[in-house]
Amino acid sequence: MNYVLEYWQAIEAGQVVVSRRVRQIYERLTREIENPGRYVFDLEKASKPIRFIETFCRHSKGEDNAEAKGTGERGRAYQPI
């Protein structure tokens, strides 16, 4: 079971209070998960491009660690709020 179905069960059981709109959205998501029709979500296939990007794609220009040095855009130091 995935987290969407778990959350829907909690909504139906009254353990979680949500707005009418959120309830409608989760009802629709649950229906689409249980009866996928034309489209099917496959977590393994969805994760493949993410793993590729995280593994092989890097910035080609600029400093890689500008945030680590405490500078933001245009070299200005971040200001505490």
C-alpha cells in the first residue's frame, strides 16, 4: 500500500480532518490508483531519470559550492531574517 491510500483510509476513518476539496482529490486519486485505466504509475520507472540526473548531471559553469560559502546570487552574502 502506498501513502496516498493510507492517507485516504485515515480520512475515511475520521482520523484526519480535511476540507471538502482535499477529500474529493483523495477520493479521485484512490479511484485512479485502484482502477488505473490507460495510465499506470511505476515507481521504479519514475525513479530512473531522477537517479541519472543526480548521478551524472553537474553544473558546467560557476562555483559548485556558492551556498556553502554563504553567498547567494551575484555574490551577495545571505542576510538573516
